[in-house]
Amino acid sequence: MTFWLFAILISAIAAAALYYAAVGGRVDAAAGGLGEARDAHFRLQLREIETDLATGRLAAAEGVAARAELARELLRQEREAKGRAPARPAPTALVLPVSIAVAVAGAFLAYAYLGNPGLPSEPFAARPEAAAETIDLDAAVKAVEARLATAPDDLRGWQVIAPIYMRTGRYADAERAFRRVIALTPPSADSDTDLAEALMLQHDGAATGEAADLLHKAAALDPHHIRSRFYLAAEAMRTKDYADAVTQWTGLIALGTGNETWLPTARAGLAAAEAGRDGKPLPTARSPSETASPAIRQMVEGLSERLAKSGGSLDDWTRLVRSQIVLGDLAKAQTAYDAARKAYPDAADRAELDGLAAQAGLKLDGGKP
């Protein structure tokens, strides 16, 4: 409030200064030009009188009388010039003060209507950024749904609500949302894979029918699209089509440069597919290893307890799931995978983990039967 009082004071001072500068004096451009000519005329006459006195044409008394007459004439003309100066018309003279008064009154009225001088200062912690942390997700979803009901072509709305549907297990609604996204945007591998995942999660993680077609379409649209290829390779493993799985994993590995975090999973998938193709036991199909050292088991249990208690990065969850798969503890691997899905609901970030789970035969829909 102090700031606004100071601003009002400064504005009032500026308005008063402008008013004083505008009405403090008169300007007569025409009188200025005529006055200079008149002064020059009288100076010339005065010089002539002085010349006549010097040459003797005028006596001293006559010179004094001539100067006095010249001075009287100068005073008379000055009085006449002042009398002819036009007065400021009354309406024009009132324009500036009236304008200032209207501007000040309008400012006060606008502030009285729009402002709230009695509102106390709000601490930063209570401002919208902090309020966003406690937003009611259900209320937000209902608000977006209401908006989409009246504006079905609101692309941003569908893009926002689709991942929320996936996170909350509303896969049929997510399917509908992803279909709207595809209808409103040019074809893309990500959009097709998103819809395929929504369909897969409605069918126990199986990439069959339309879901398979979408994944193949995504891989064709973008030959370097990792997520769709992971799902295709996992589906080949699920159906025990090991020859196709070898092809899918090999093509996927060829896309890597050697530093990608998903490469170890893809290589493990390729090894399992080759073993299945050659009739050998799959690395992940054995019973829990009885020969694993106690140190390794203790390390895996410690990692599991830490993640369950305080969470961790996606790499930590992936390492835990992989370790439990290698140890043959598929039930624990499923539990860890379900927890990782809840902590990281964006499927685009979980390509490596989802591929690992699919290759091991884990359920991709939260462990539902």
C-alpha cells in the first residue's frame, strides 16, 4: 500500500507541474515580432535626434523636448499593444485542469473497483506454486473432462489427461484419449505406441490384434523408435516365437551405440531368445539359484528394502528387478516391477524396464491375473 501512496503523490506533483507550466504565462508570438520592429524604429529616431543635436540643427531644449515626445509615444504604443493581446478563451483555459481532474478521478475509481487495498501481503509459500503441490487430482481430472466435453478438439487437454488415465488404471479411458490425440495430430511412432500400450494393458499385456498393428506401424514410421521395438520383441518372447524374437532383439541392439542403459536388457533378451530357439532352458526360467552367494542375496535384499522405504531412481528399480530375475525370484521381481511402475508412470521413460519385465514373463498391467 505504501508504494501506491507514493506513486499517487508523485503523479499529483507531476500533474501540478504540468498545469503550472501550461497556465503560468501567456505567449503572444505575433506581439513578439511587432515589438522588435517597433523598438528598432524608435532607436533609429533617437539616433536622428542625437545627430541633430550634434550638428546644431536642434537646440538643447528642443532636443530634450524631442526625447520626451519620443518616450511618450513609445509608452503609448506599448499600452495599446497590451490592450490588443487576446485573452485565453474560457473553454480552452479549462481543458487542462479538467483533463487532470478526470484522469485522477478515473484512476481512483479504477483502483477502488479492481484493487483491494485492505488485502494483507501473501507469503510466498501460500502462493499458487505451493498450492499446486496439494491440488486435488480427481477435481483436476473432472475439470479437464468437463472442458473436453465442450471442446473435443482440445489437443492439449487430451495430451494431459491420457497419461493420468494410464497412471490411475483407467486404460479404456486412456485408449479413448490416445485415439483423440492420434486423430488431432500427424502420425507419430510415440502416439501409436501410447495407444498400443493402453490396448495391451486391457489384455494382460498381450500385444495382439490392433496393438500389434500399431507397434509395427510405429516401428515403420520411425526405424529408430526403441519403445515400440521393445514391445515387439517382448511379444515374440511371450508367444515363444523365438526366431522372431531373435530378429527383433538383434534389430534393437543394432540401434544402440554402446552406452545406452537399455542395451544390457536387450542383450539378455537376445540370449534368452537364442536359447529358446535352440531348445535350451531360458536363463530366466530356472528356479531360484541355490548357489548364489549370501553376499549377493544380502545386497539384493538391501536394495529392495531401501527402495521400498525411500524410493529411488528408475535405474535402481531396473537393477533390482533384473537382480531378482537372475536369482529366479519372479514373485519378488513382479512386486518390484509393480512398485517401479507406480513410481514412474510414464511408459516412455520405462522402455528398458518394461522390456526386461516382458522378456522375463512378468505381467505388464500391475500384476493383474
